[in-house]
Amino acid sequence: MIYLHVPFCRSFCTYCDFYSEIACRGRDAQLFEDYTAAVCAEASRRRDEIEATRDLNTLYIGGGTPSVLPPICLQQIVLSLTGGVPPEPPASLRSDASMQRSADGGIAEPELVFRQTCPKNNSGPPVWKTPPVGFDEFTIEVNPEDIVEKGAEYVRGLLELGVNRVSMGVQSLDDGILRWMNRRHDAAHARQAFRTLRDAGVKNISVDLIFGLSQLSEATLTETLREIVAWGPEHVSAYQLSIEEGSALGKLVREGRYEEASQEQCAAQYRLLCEELRAAGYVHYEISNWARPGFEAIHNSAYWSRHPYVGLGPGAHSFDGHIRSWNLEQLPRRGSERLSDEESVEEQIMLGLRTAKGVPAELLDGAKAAEMLSDGRLARTGDGHLRIPEDHWFVSDDIIADII
């Protein structure tokens, strides 16, 4: 189980405080090459760790905007994770020979790098092709503008590489809210991107949304949800807006230029999400995640069950079952901490109670569990676990704090 962090964005969203760097394909080609080399070297050093987590054969590429990487870089990284040797592409497709100047002065990536390629005169046998990579679940994060810009050919290239799940950050279908978030797409681009993904053959699409904005009305949220449902994604994630100190939004709040949504407004928006997605047939399997039956995210679900995973790339976190570790911004520097038995149990409770599966009853104090069962803050599942009912999920942090 591998997570690969790509710390590049074309712009910073108003609310974001994750580690990332502004980068573009033309100006920062060397930065991409350095990143690729560093991650491939890290994968090689940590090969034993990677193999130890292969009982759950998933790869998730996310963080900033993975699709900002030139395809050759992405290909080299993925092959390094699987123990393969990146093939040497034809000279015409290497980054130093194939990059063509685009209209804005940047450098466009090779158009055919992911698919079977032939000489320029289209005669003769294919000279190079990316081999498929065999992960049970291989997710890549994208933004709508990337898909609109690169088109179906790029998406088909991802599928040829082995990607079988795409997570797209839509966030909203209100253009005013998208501008406030400093997103680079509008609602029309989101619609076009989803159609492109589907038409190109992506059969498992997850759409990300954000709620908890003071300027988001219930009418606007309802309209957004009903349109998203009409698209038919297999998965929907919805995250409450948080005020991160280092973000542009944090500065707006400190300067009195943004008023946070009230708890009542956030709760009403969350309740609306639950109602609309339930009516559309989605299973609410984790506080922030809904899926069509059978399309629950394997990779993300493993985090909540504390399955070991390897995080590669600057800022990525890892877990081996006992030790949590993290990469610093400058690879290969890392930090770590060993969890005590008590901390491990607390973590199991905190993560497990985020899910519809809940946690084994024996993890909780009997008297406290009985009290919460009687007042409705806990409920029993069919297999005897204890869970927080959906109508209490919005206040789950308070309930978990009471338990531990």
C-alpha cells in the first residue's frame, strides 16, 4: 500500500496549508526531473518497506496536482515502485528533445508519451510502449482544468499506465465560490472534465466537494449535489472547510475579512449532504465519504483500519503498525515516533469511530459505552461492533473525546 505525494501546484487554493510548490511544466522542468530522481531513489531505498505492505496492493498519487508532472516523470516513478526499470523512450519523446513551445511560452509535454508510438511518418512497427502496472486500486488525483487542457488522450494514457480510479477536486459548482477559493476551473470545466473522464473509459470516478462555507446557501448546495448525482460518480467525498493558520484563508480570518460559518450552518449543510446522497443510493461508509455499493475506496479505508502503508515524496507520512514516520520537505530527511500501546488503542478508537463499521465493543469502557448507547450517541452494528450513528457524525469529535 503506497501513497505518493506530488508537491506541485499551479496556484494555491485559499484554504490550503499543505506543503506544495508553485510549478509549471516549462519553467520548472529541472525541478520535475529532480523530484522524479529523488522519489525513485527513495522507492529503491525503501523497497523492503514497500514489499511488506503489498498484501494490500494499492497506489494513491495525490497531494498537489500530479498531472502537472510530465508523463515520463510519472511513468518513471510508478515503474520504480513496482520494481521495474523505466524504459528508455525514443529520443523524440525525451523531455530534452520532445518538448515543444506552447503559445504562452511554456513547454508542452510529449503528446504520445503514454501510448504506443511510431516514427514520425507513421510507418514501421511501434518503437516503445508503457507497460501496464498491476495495482488492485491505482488512484490519481486530478483537477478539472488539467483534464480539460490535456483531453481524452491524456486520460487514456493514465488508463494504459494502470490507473483504474480517478479522484477529481471539483469542490463546488458555484463559479463565485470557486473564484473565492482561487480554483483554476469553473463549473463548466468541471462538467467537461467529468464527461472527458467517463468518455475516455474511466469506470471509477470520485468527486471531492467542500462544505461549511458561510457564503454557501442550502439552495446552492442542493443544486450542486443534485447535478453531481446526475453525473453518476461512483464515489463522493465532502470535507468541511477548515481554517488553517498558514493558509490565505487563515489570514483573511485574522484580518476580519472572512466570517466563518456557524456550527449550525455547517451542521445543516452536512445534514443536507447526508440526505441527498442517501436518496441517490450512496452508502455513507465514513464521515466524509459516500460510495455506490462496491466502490468504497480501498486505499483510504485502509488508513481508518490502521493498515501499514508507505508514503513517498516530500511531506508524505508512513505507518508500519507501530511507528508513524514522515518525510521532511527535503528528501531523504525523515522524522518518526513510536506509538505506545495506549496511543495505539486510542488511535484505533478515533479512526474506527469515523466509519460505519465502528470498533469492537471491548475497546471501550463498558460503563461509558452503556451510557452512550442509552442516549443514542453510540449504536450496535450487526456484528456487535459499536459505531456512532450517522445523525451524530457531525459531532463525532466531541463523542470520541468523551470516550478517550
